[in-house]
Amino acid sequence: MLRPCPALLNAAARLLARGAGQAHASAAAATQAPAVAAHSGHRRRATVAARAAAPAPASAAAAPSQQQQQHHQAAAPDGYETVVGIETHVQLQTRTKAFCGCPNRYGDPPNTNICPVCLGHPGALPVYGAEALRLGVLTGLALGARVAARSRFDRKQYFYADLPKGYQISQHEGPLCTGGSVVVDFPEERGAPRAAAAAAAAAGKDKAAAAAAGGKQAGAAAGAAAAAAASPLAPPLAPLRRAFGVTRAHLEEDAGKSVHGAAGGGQGGGALGSPSGAALTSSSSAPSSSASASTHVDFNRAGVPLLEIVSEPDMRSGRDAAAYAAELRRLVRALGVSDGDLSRGGMRCDVNVSVRPRAPPGQAELPFGTKVEVKNLNSFANIQRAVEFETARQTALLEGGRGSEIVQETRLWDEARGETVAMRRKEGLADYRYFPEPDLPEVLVGGALLAEARAALEATELPARRRDRYLALGLPRADALQLADDEDVARYFDACLAQGAGAKAAANWIMGDAQGWCKERKCSLGQSGLPPAALAELLRLIDGGTISGKIAKDALPELLAPGGPVSSGEDGAVRAFVEARGLVMVSDRAEVERMVDTVLAASPSQLAAYAAGKAKLAGYFTGLVMKASEGRVQPALMNEVLAQRLGAAVAAAAAAAAAAAE
């Protein structure tokens, strides 16, 4: 049940009392920020200097190649360059919250996993858990970051309805990790034709210009952009493996979740429409009897440990940004530090986008433009679309001489309209009034913790290493990327290989019919009734000629059903199923000869036409034999017998013709 929280109500009252004056001051401070600090990777000179002192990955430190520059030109209109950085908040999979003993568990009823500490009650003191620190260190090592032996927590002051303390415990001056990179493998079809890119940019520019002017005429532009996106892809224009730099990764706590309307679920996932919850509203007006007029707050998520990973502004397109975020999710899932579920808030990305004039060849890059932060991105496709829209919107303003209208602000992504919408002016560092957290000591990372994390990392196959292994098996690049994309699919595939299945055959069956079946039913391969051992046995039966691929495909839905006939995974279960269903291929020669003779005897006119020279009728007879056997006859044996019988018919017809001629 939702309960009024005095701390929350007092914080909301203070915020309302401050009124529009503070908001105006924050906006003014944001617009006066220097351009060089426009992106997440360049917030503080000390952070940048620390990263510069750290050893950088070769692929990240290398200067952009000519191919990279060509790709960047395709990401933004000629004369301009998109610059993207991402702040990713990863919810850590710990048993308890960051600073108290409340369960860190998704799906519980609202406001049941709370206590005075995570609600910010006076006198309640936080105690940081070692589990979140261990997961943060493990992630930092996987990123190739430098883990600080000493770091500290700070208070970040701001007032949100779902932040009961009125501040967030975070790390500002002393982050846990600095430096590192995220290695991304792109598919071969990475580049797009220059004409298609120009058409997409023009379409987006028209829509962005209409949005900037407050107009509604964006339908035609959206159609043009969709047509350009559907254009065939050209050969790659940039390296297929790139490393995007990471500035820092620091620990902090999550806020609660505001749920607008009568029903819904936050971290708890339960209904929030109870009358007792009506008092918890972020509206400044009196509570309305209409449930849709109030905003309810679920504090189950308040205090959940987060690891915020801040990238360098190394991305130059929406595709780069989406690929970076997807790879980061693969990484945290492989490590087991987070489920990375964007739909449930397990991973949330704030994308910072700016546009600047492109430097002439051979000259230094120009300073960053004014960044815009985009929130409410719940999928990788939306990350790409938001970057592309912001690129077009900001470019249209720059070309129209209205660059001053690009302000440092936070915008929301409107998925239905396919555009960003202004939310608020971005706060500056001074507005947050950071100072060291007085109730927590320094965070110390000792040698034992580092050794434990390194051992865990050594035992984990990271996504890039797994893709390399799949490529070494001879798999096409597209197959390797798709199999390694999902942790559950990759483990299933590896288990099939361990049972002796061929790499390409297993990949085809997993990526095709098996995953298609699972997608329709919204389940994973591990939840199906076809264990890896059973699929490996099925492939052996196909290779051995015991069963045909077509029959196996027809039987696959029954095999995949949970609790199905082979769900035990016992050796021989698939063979027993095939034999019990009468699906075994007909391999007895006498039986195949009988089938062929019956078919030919029932088709005398077609046989005579074949003997007279219509060789294409061989396919007709093949189809009749397959139909008679219900697809169970061995093709090689059938073709051999059929060829002999048809050859005999041709010889007999020739002999008869010769005799008639005499």
C-alpha cells in the first residue's frame, strides 16, 4: 500500500516554493557552460587528464582512418558532424539495496521493500554493501578501466518527487573506475549509399525544421526517411571492429519511480491505484478524484545500486550509439552483473548529442557544439532514431542561422511521433552542489578484492572474445554476431557444440526455426522442451540419413514444446521419438524399388513422353515418389533407383522404335 512520506512532501513543498526563479537560474547557468564541456566525456578537466594518463586501447587512441571519416560523413549532412556520448545507468544484481538491507527485487508489490534508510528519514544512516562494490570492480576490469584503490561518495542535490532524501548518493570527485573502452563488432553491411544517406538527412532535416518552427507537417518527411532507411546497404565504409572510449564508471543509488495515472508498476510492478496512494502526488494542485490526474510513487527502486558508465564522445552516428549500448548490455549480461533489461529499467541510456561544422581535411577538429541530452530511450532502435532526429533538428537550426536556439537542455523521446520534445533546461554542476557524503567512509579496493574480480573475469568469456571464437569455427560473420548477441542463445549453441553438433548446422537450426518458434511464444531456448543434447542428436540423425531435414522441421514444434517427448535430454530420446512416429527414412532398396515401380505403372503416358525425349518429367516422377513415401524415402537411393528405371524405359522405347523401323 502507498503511504504518505513526510520527507517527500516537505521536499516537494520546498521545490514549489523555489518556483520558476531557480529553474530560470539553472537554465541560464546551463546556457553559459563552455562548449568544450558539452559532452559527458568532457565534464571535468581532471577526469579527462586522468584518462589521458591511463593507457588507452590502441583502437581507441588511433586517429580516425579515411574509412572512418567517410562513414562519419554519411552519418550527418555534408559540412556537419554528429558527436554522441552516452551515460548508461546499469542496475546491479545484488541481493539488497546499496545502503540498506531492503531486498533488491523486481516485481514485488509497491512500497514493500522500503525502510527509513532508503526513504531518507532523519537519523537513518547508510551502510554501503560490498556486493555492489565487487560487481562495479568486475565491470571496470572488463572495460579495461583503471580501478581506484581509494574512491569516495558525494551528495548530489536535486529535488524530484521520487527522490525522498532530496539528494542522491553518487561519486563525483573520486569515481571507482576511469578510462577503458567498449569494443564493438559491426556487421559487414555497415555503410549506406551516399544518395540514401543524403535522402534520409534531407527528410529528417525537413521534419526537424517543422518541429523547430512548431509546425505539424512532418508526414512527408517521415515517409521519405523511411524510404531511405529501406534502401539497400553498400559495402562497408568503416572498420568492422571499433573501440569507443569510456571516461569513468562510478557507483550511485537509484531513485524511486513515478507512475502517472491510475494503475501501473514501478520497481514493484504492482498496481498503484489504491486510494491511500493518492496523497503521494507530484502535482501542485489538490488531489483529484480522477486517478489520471495524480502521480503515484513507488519507492521499491529507491536505493537500488547503480553503476553509471560514461562514454567518451567518440560516436558519430545513431548507429554507433545503438551498437555501443547493445554491446554494453552484452557485456554486463555476460559478467552477470545486471540483466540489462531496458524495458524494466535494468539499463537506462541518456544520449548526449551535438552537431558541429566538419573540419577541413588536415585541420584540427572544431570545438563541440552545444549538447542536448535525450532521455526516455527504451530500445536500441530508439537510441538510433533519437540521435538521427537530433542531428537533423540541430543541423536545420544551424543552417537557418538559428544556432542560438540550440540550448543545453534535457529532451524526451516521443516514440509515437518519432521526435524529441523539450523537457527542461539542463542543470549545471553548481546546481547540484556536490559535497562529500559525511555518513560514509572512503571506498577501499584491496588486493584480495581485485584478485577475486580478475579470477572471475578470467573465467568469463566476454562477447568480443566469443565472436572471435565463432569466426574461428568458420561461421559467417553475420552468424557469429547473431549467436553471440544473446547470452542464453550463445550458451545453448555452445552446449550443442559440446554434444558434437556441427557449427554451421547447429547455427542454422538455432537462428532459424528454433528462435522463430521461441520468439512467437516469448520464451528463451532454455525454456523450451528441446535441450541442446536433443538438438545435437536430431542433427546427427539428419546427417546419418535416418530422418530428412523436412521431416525434422515439421516435427520441431512438437519437440520444442515445454515438457515435450525429448525434454529429458536423455541419449536416444530423439531416435525413440522418430521411430515411434514412423518418421524414419525408407532405406530398404527393395521397398524403394516397389515405390518407384508403382509410380511409373500409374503414369504410363508421362513415362512414354519421358522415353520420347521429355527429360524434364524426371522431376515429376521424383515428386510422385516423395509423395507416396510421405517424404521419408532417402533421396540418394530414390534417385539411383528412379534413374535406372527411367533409363530402362528409354532403352525399351528405343529398341521398339528400331524394331518398327525394320
